[in-house]
Amino acid sequence: MTAAGSTDSPATLYGPVSLALGVVALLTAVFVGVIGPAVPLLAGSLAATFGGFGLSRAQRRTLPALGLALGGASFLYVFFLLMTFA
């Protein structure tokens, strides 16, 4: 049951999920030589996607913005690393 006047929606979870995936992507991007490029690329792209959704739909925009920045940075780092040595 929800309380009367509750403004929670599934869109409020985009921010925390985006931030969590952004942190995972950043941590795995540091160890890309050991883990491989799949995890940081997938987590980074998902963090950027959820961050974009969160920025467009949520009222609090700090967490989605951080998730978008961390996910995008780790995705681009691994992508350019792969393109450099490919």
C-alpha cells in the first residue's frame, strides 16, 4: 500500500541505479587488463542510459548526473583504450 499523496514512482530509482552502475564501471575500468573490457563497457553504457532517463524524468537530478558522468567516462576510457591497442 502506498501512502496518500506519495510521489514515489519507478523513475526515482534511475538515479541510484545509475550511480551504482557508474561506480562499478569505473572500478572495473581500472582493472580492465585483469577483468576484460566487457564489464566496464556494459556497466558504463547502462549507467549512462539510466542516468539519461533519470535526468529527464526524476525530480532530484544529482544522482543521475553523477551516474551519467561516471558511466560515460569509464565507457569512453575503455573504448579509447581498446581502439588504441587494436
